[in-house]
Amino acid sequence: MIMKKLLVPVLLLIPAMIATGQNTNIKSRTKYPSGTLKPGFEFVTVNQNSNSKSGISGKYSTVPSLERFFLKGGPQLVDKVIRKDGKPVYIERKADQAKSDPDSSPGEKLSRFLEETRIISGTINPKEQFAVTQISEDRNGITHLKTIQRYRGIDIYGSEATFHLSAQKERFVGLFHNIENEINTIPVISSVSAIATVKSDLRLKTVVKELNTNEKKLLKYQSPETRLVIYNTEGKSYSLAWEITVRPNVVEVWRYFIDAETGSIIHSFNATCSDGPETATALDLNNISRTINTYLENGTYYLLNIAEPMFNPSTEEGMIITLDANNTSTTELDYRYVTSANNTWNNKSAVSAHYNATKAYDYFLQTHGLNSINGNGGNIISFINVVEDDGGSMENAFWNGQAVFYGNGGEYFKPLAGALDVTAHELGHGVVS
């Protein structure tokens, strides 16, 4: 089954989310999978009239959409800064036409952006810490730079970020890793010793078989691949680690992270790619470990659940999907898929929304015999990271007739996706509407 075929029905459905009689304009926007210039399908933005919102009552608190920071070289205007756990994960500003050199490369513009916003990010010597791994341009003329952050020349695992560059705006999306502890970048444990630890552990988890010459040729594999990375376990300090990719047999591929100082196993997972439904375990907004259903397509995992009884493969209806509004409002909705390269999920809002949608579906099915919220196996769609029209944090969640939209809270509420009763409440509107 092809991911593109699965998602097209959802994307075609989204224009129907506009309530009849709304007078606001609908803006169309073409999106594309990362790394491609010509997408195989089109996204359509959803324009939402606030009159149709239902949800949590209470006082709204909005954050000013414009923040002024005094940076190196004089006052710089930063339009938006979004933080997670006190750390910036999104910085946006207008492109400075007066300072812009038409001959500057995208990489040079990224360096200038990082240097001039380092008082926000807290990054020291950003030119030395960030490396560009990929540059692409979409059909709208927006340039996208994929980056990775490094510590003394060593990649920080999971530090991938994206810099979006257009004639009007510059946007950086990703977590800044500011390492406070001193890290010895010379390993105490050799790669040979680390590999031995991996092989011993693998024998407890799966079948370990020495590959013959033909098998190695077929798999283009000779021996375990190793590289040094800086690894951060959530809630702990950063450490030097061996990242090891190993094939214990013809079918499987595993990835391990071995502490380069102590030799202990930090983390491991089965990285075998087999397109179709998968499951994963991840922490939600309440720091509770949840088992969620995902979907693997061409090496990328999506927060897409087609494992429930309502899914109809002939019509490709009946999926539970979670999308990221990318901190945009419903009047300028600019959403994307929530994805992972290895089926590990650090976006707690997405995990909560996805898990809670499935739990609510189960409740309506088991308790009331409803096959999805419309009783006929319809899709269940959730949007996270939705903001107010002025860019402020939205202390609300609402149902618009076809999907649930979650704000990230503020003065009075935590991120709304974390509450199962909120999800059930909003999907309940779908049941009775």
C-alpha cells in the first residue's frame, strides 16, 4: 500500500472542513515531501471561522505576536519566538532587505540569522556549530536548508533542524542544543569493544547469524557501521557515544548507542524498514509511556493509524491521523505530517493527540457501537500546535466539523492535546453533529 494513496483522501477531505456559509477566503498552498521539488499531491489550507469553535471555556491569554530583542548590531525585529520547556524551537523574522546581499548564498544567510539571533537561542559560535546537510527549493521559491548541530565537530544525534528562507521571511524550526557540561570527545571504549557489547545484547533479542559472502553482497554490508555522536538522554546530560548500525541476520537491522566512556548501552532499537502499519512507544504530555500506531513508507514513519477495525483498504477511509499546524492559525493554516526517521517520537503533543484520538475511537466503538465518530468509518483528524490569529498561544481546543484543533495553552491551561477528556469532548461534537 502506498502512503501517497492513503493520504490523498484526507487531503481531498480537508476543503470540506469549511462550514457552509463561511465568508472567509480559502487560501490554497502547495506542499511537498521533504527533499523533493515536485510533490505528488497537494495540500489545501483550512480557513476556520471562529464562530464554529467549541471547546474549553475560560479566559483567553494571548502572547504579543511581535517581540523586540536587542541583538548584536542594533535592535532586530523578531516576529515570533516559540519555546518548548523554556527553550526556543521556532524563530521567525522578516528578511532584512537593506542588509540582504543578493549574491549571498543560502548558507551565508543562515549563518547571519544564527549569529544575529544567538541571544535568543543561547548558542555560542553558531557558525562552528551548525552544518548544512541539504538544500532544496520548492515551487513557491522558498529555499529549505536542512542542518545538523555539532559539538567540537561531532554530530549531536537528533539535532536536525530546518531553515526556511524566502524573500519575505526567515524561519528556523528546531531545538537548539546548548551543552553546558564538558564532554571528552576522545572515546575510552573502542569501537571494537562497543560492537562486542552490541552482539552480546542482540543474542538476547533476536537471531544472530554470520552473513555469508553472497548475503553481504546483496545487502551491501560488510560489518557493523560505527560513528561517534553526542547523545542526549531526556533529563540527563550529553555524552559521547558510539552509534552502531548492525545486521544480526539477513532480515533485520538494529541501531545501538553505546556510552563511549563506560561501555554501557544507552539506547537501542530495531531499525528494520518494512512498509506498512507499525507500533511505537513514546512519552505523552503527561510523561506517561504510550503505545501508538504509526505507518512506515519509504523509510519514513508517520503518525497514521490504519490498524483499527474501521479502516477500509478498498476506499482507504477510516484512518486516524495527526498533523502539525506548525504554529499557524486556522486562517493561515500551514500544516505538515508528523514524521520520524526511526519510529521514535519526541513530540509529546503529537503523541498525546494521536493516542487520545485512538482511545476515544475505542470508547465510541466499544460502548456505543459507533464505527468512528460519524458511525460510518470516517477519518479522525487531529491538528496540534494551532495558534490564535495574532500568533499568540491558543488556550482552547475545538471541533470544526471534520477535525480537532489543539492549542498549546498558556496562563490558564496546559497544552490541550494532553487531556483525554478534551479529546473525547471535541470528538463528541462530531458524533452529535
